[in-house]
Amino acid sequence: MPSRPTLFRGTLIPMTVLSRAECAALDAADPLADLRAEFALPDGVIYLDGNSLGALPRRTSERVRDTIERQWGERLIRSWNEAGWWDLPTTLGDRLARLLGAAPGQVAVCDSTSVNLFKVLTAALRMRPGRTAVVAESGSFPTDLYIAEGVAGAVGGVDRRLVSDASELPGALGDDVAVVLLNHVDYRTGRLHDMAAVTRLIHDHGALAVWDLCHSAGALPIELDACGVDFAVGCGYKYLNGGPGAPAFVYAAARHLGAVEQPLSGWWGHAEPFAFETGYAPAPGIRRFLTGSQPIIGGTALAASLDVWDRVDMTALRAKSLALTDLFMRRAEQAGLDTVTPREPERRGSQVALRVRTGDPGDGYAIVQALIDRDVIGDFRAPDIMRFGFTPLYLRYVDVWDAADALTDVLTTEPWKDDRYTTRNPIT
Amino acid sequence: MPSRPTLFRGTLIPMTVLSRAECAALDAADPLADLRAEFALPDGVIYLDGNSLGALPRRTSERVRDTIERQWGERLIRSWNEAGWWDLPTTLGDRLARLLGAAPGQVAVCDSTSVNLFKVLTAALRMRPGRTAVVAESGSFPTDLYIAEGVAGAVGGVDRRLVSDASELPGALGDDVAVVLLNHVDYRTGRLHDMAAVTRLIHDHGALAVWDLCHSAGALPIELDACGVDFAVGCGYKYLNGGPGAPAFVYAAARHLGAVEQPLSGWWGHAEPFAFETGYAPAPGIRRFLTGSQPIIGGTALAASLDVWDRVDMTALRAKSLALTDLFMRRAEQAGLDTVTPREPERRGSQVALRVRTGDPGDGYAIVQALIDRDVIGDFRAPDIMRFGFTPLYLRYVDVWDAADALTDVLTTEPWKDDRYTTRNPIT
């Protein structure tokens, strides 16, 4: 086990934490420590599933109550103007842009990740006439693959081509490839792509790069503009803490916004939506990626979360994230599990994937259920991944230590073999 | 002016209301009167814009607070199972189905009207291979026309064909027409189509019928199943009172659900979403019309509204609606305005469109602003429509009487010619 400290963007990552007391000392020195008080976490729970559904910011409920009772209830229709409802997708988008490394005017908060993906894939195909292939990794979050299929079926003559890994991209990037869709962080393994290098590779072959940021937005610093990314999508309810089914987001590089066309051309994306014309004319700028009316109540919850994000130094976030995941991986290995997530800091996001070293790979399901019963919440992704997300805004080093203790105990005493843990639920 | 009572579905519509006292007597006898207490209406406001954004149900805020603080905050990821979040689109759809005249299993609450329209138009085109035209009325709510354009552009070889009125349909229904998209109630004039007869006409020509119910769902009884409708869409935030940007809905007739394909094929519509397969296989039933993660907080607000709807007799609702609109139209005409909305009960929805009889047609904008300043809230739709919605759940006969008084006063004393009313806002 390495005992030297590792530098990441100038921040020291402690690699030699060997006790709970040392964790407490790290918490005391943590520049992000104050942010934990901004979340309404249930007592006693160690929440390692913020990569699936982020925790509740403390002020969200009050903010939503104001939107419902005052803006909607009292001011009614007038709030479309007064309260900025109509502009909410771009107001939120510009606030989110800092976390994505995007200059203002390129991000809209709207719809779901899947719907936004349909927009950008179709738009990208139109920008590369004559090229007919959409390339994606077979290990992508499935909705990406399903939407690529849907696009191929709708447009016609389009080929959805899968590669098993980004390392196969050089061979797959023929001159028929219009667009490559990649998951920045793999939803199961936590593997992080080198966005700059891969985008450059894609561009070198004349294709466009679409990045799915669902598992990286809010998990680490992102540099969409600097990497020359063409389009990106992502969700609001994981690391961004926008609440269940929060509106998602779409990014389109400014250089494309003058001419790009997307087929979900509803009235919210029209240049003059209140002229009620019969013909569609896209709004200038990112607003052309809007379709229909957007969820104002859900958008308000995301706004409350962005109030917290406004205070976050993304470099400090990344340093703590790497330290937390490193600590958990090392202790999980000591407890007898295999780490699936890459150990190199530059190759992982903010989550850890573990696998049983021996026995039935599906045992991971019951192990996770037994942990949940001890108030350590992670999740399981078929067929064999125990998945734990680490959110530096509200997780402490001692939480990670205690979670590792619970994991060790569950594995040692084997309570997870009980029927009540092995019986499958549809979702967890 | 007719003084005879008119029968509609066995309910007497009073046509001879001539005083505020008579209105008060009608309120005292109103079988829907109790429902007004279920809404949090601002003091002194007469809200005639529930056709644009429905009023706030009294219990919505508390219900949303529970979803945020307990389901999300306390139970976190577990609520996907425990609180029924995953099934919310179909749970809400089955509750909404009664208002639409649909048997269970055919309605999903999801996405926006525009997004749902893209799904059903594309699905319908695939069901009529060889037919390439989508027919719509030029006076449709514009997003319908824009989405039809978007579908035509994405699929290729598809022709969006406009008719100026449904009366032109017989001539337009050539054997190249795959699908006809119609607005059940016209968003400006309030004109109501005969859904049964028009659907029959469309089917007689081998095309499929898609109905946009945005301005009729919750405004009057609808009989989708009995009329043999193929697909329908509509929004949750107008008469349904689901709140700003509430999730919309999509209906697909059971007979189509075995084979129909829609291109926004995201993971929420997959047969086995948690198997994380690489290939798309649609869920059986209406769930295949889902795409990505759905807004749970917004869905909760709609659920609170459906608690009120569960108590509503739609026949009584329709009778009161017709009485309210009739009263307002007659008094507006006495005040010197022209009625655009059809006077025949079977040809109008639950809204009234008025127009100035002389002068600049755009004057209606300022008249509406002056009314809003007197707490009578309607809206204006370019170029010349003053639009007033009548929602029998929370409007009283005396409210309509008082609104007509205010309108008469504004027109008589001409305060609307003041600059502060004539200056345009982007949305109202």
C-alpha cells in the first residue's frame, strides 16, 4: 500500500490514514466542512448513494414552499413574468455553467437527460451530413444506448455502433462516424475519461463529441469549453442535489448555437413564442434547445441546491473526493473485497465500485442490503457491482471510516446471507 | 337574447340570470360549491386564467413538503420503492384516466405536452407506412405545429399539411395522410370539436387521430375510449391545477399498445430497466411512452390536485361551466364587446374569447391589463383575443357577475387607455 502523499492540483491527499482519530483530524481541517450543515441528513445515516439521488439541502423545502404558496398561490399567472419562471431554464443553466467549465449562454436546465440526449444526437447528425454512424461504449448508462437506438430508428439510415471501451475508439472512428457519445464517469465502475484527449481524438476524425455528465457533474471539476466539447447532457438529481427527477441540463458549445437544429422544436425554443406564429423559428442561443413548459417547482428545488454550490471550490471538492474514495477502497480491500474502480486519481470519479473476491458475484446485492439495514446506504448494479458514491459536500472522513467498519463487520459476521437481504427489490 | 332554459346532459342551465342576487342564489344551490374551499385563492382576486395556470389546491404545499422532507430528506433513495416514485407516471395516469374517459392502463403522466406530442406523432407515422402527411389546423396552439415540423424534419419525407379549419378536413384527407392532429378546444376562441364525429371521419380515411387536450382536460367530460381516439396529449397545469410546468400526460389506446413504437426510447420505458441491457425492449403497456426520469416533486403537486378531482362529478362540472361562460358572454356583449367563442354549448369549452367591436383590435391587451389591475385576471392572445377561463371548481356565479361589472366599468370609464396598461409585457 502506498504511503507517500499524492499531489492533485496542488492539494495534498493523505494516503496513510489508519485510524478514526486521524479521520477526525482531517475533518477538523476540511475547508468544505461547513457545507455539511447545509444538508438535512437523517440522524445516524451514512449516505453513500448521492451518486444516485443527492441528499436534501436544508433550505430547499422553504424555497419550494415560497414558490408554491406565494409565487403560484398568491401571484398566479403573473409569476411567469415577476418570478422569472419563463427564464428559469437559462437562469439555472448559467448558474450551473461554472461547475461544468462553460461560459454563460451555453447551458439550459430542462427536460430529462434522455430527452436532451435525443436533441443533441439528432442535432449532431445533421451537422455531419453524409456521415451515418453514432458510436457509443457498450457500458454506457443504458438510456444513452436506448436513445441512440431511438434516434437511429427515427432518422433512418443511421447506424448505432458500440465499442466495448474507449481504447477501441481509434479503430472505430471511420469517416462515416458523425458523433461519439461517451459517459464521462462510468455509472458502475466509476472510471473517468480524459475528456480533453478523447474529444481531441474524436475531432481529429471529423466527428462531434457528446458527453454524458450524469456521474461527473458536481462530482469533480469539468472543463467543457477548454476541452472543446460539442454537446453535453446530464442530470440534476445526483451530485447536484436537485431532488428526485430534478430537471436535467443540456450544453451546446457557443460556436454551434447559430446554426444547430434540434427536432424537439416546441414553443419554448421559438424565437418569438408569444407571437404565436404557425412556423418554427429557433431562438438565438441555447434557448433553442428548449421544447415545452418546464417544471418550475422542480427547478426551484435545483435553484436552492445551486445556492450551496455557489460556495463550493471545485478544486477543494476534488481533493477531498479523491481522499474519501481512496480511504474507502483501501479499507474495502482490507475487508476482502476487490476494487473495480481505477486507483489512479486521474482515472476515477467520485464513486467506488466493489466486487466480491470469491463466491457468487450476485452476493453483492445482499451485502449492500445488509449495509443499508445498518444505515450505511449504497446500491447494487447488476450483475456484480456494489456501488458507493462519495459527496464531499456532506460526507466526513469519519463517515467513510465508520462505513468501512460496517462493511467489514457485515462481511466478517455474514449477516447478509439472511433471506431478508437476498430477496430482490426492483430498485435500490 | 334567449330566455328559455337549455338542457345539457339533463342539467338545467339557467339562461336568464339578471342580477347579482340571482347569482348568489345559484351559488347556494351549486353542487360543486364545497370544492372552492379546497383552493388557496388570494383575497379579492377573481381568477379567470385557470385555463392558462390553474389555481393552487389548498393541500398541495403540505403534500409537497412531505415528499421533500420525509420521502426525499429522510428516506432518500429508498423512496423510489417505498413511496412509489418509480410508478408515479402510471399511478397518476390511472387516476387522471377517469377525467379523460379512458380505462386504466392507457395514460401516463410524464414530460411536457410538446415532448409527448413528438412521441405520438412519430409513433402514428410508423403505424401508417407509405402515408407521409401529418394534417393539423393552422390555428392549433403553435407548439403542436412546431413539433409537427420537428417530426417532419427528423423523420424525413414527411409533409406537415395545414388546414384553416376542421371543416376542410374532408377535402384534406387524401390517402397519403397518416395522422391528423387536432386541438379539442381552441386555445384562443374556445371552440370545441365534436371528438366522436371528427375521429370517425379521420378513421374513415384510414388515418389516425391525435387529440391535444390541453384546453379540455378538466374543463369538460372527455370520452377518449368511446370516441375511438388513437392518441392524446395534454398538460397538467391548466384546468388540472397541477402547478407551473406540471408534468403533462399521454394517452394511447389499448389496442395500439402491443406494437406501437416511439422514438424517445429511454430507460424508463424499457421492459426491464434494472437489467441494464444494451438493447432497447419496450415495456408492455403505456409505460413504453416514458423516456427518462420523471419529476417527482411536480408529480406530487399534481397528485394533490387529483385528490380534489376524485370528488368531482364531471356532468355537474360541465353544466356549471356552460352556465358561467354563458353568463359572462351575455354581459360582455351588453358591455359592447364581441364574442368570438361559439354560443352553442356543444361547440365551446370552458373559456370565453372576446374582441373589441370597434377601434384597434390590439386594444384588448390594455383592457385585460386594466382588469388585472382591478384583480380580475384574464389574459390576451395576439393579435386580438381577450381570453377568460372559467373553472367551476373554484369560481362562483357571483365572481362572474363581479368580473363582468369590472369589465363594464373598465370599458365605460376607459382607464385602459393609460400608458401603464398599453405597454406590453412578454407574457400574460
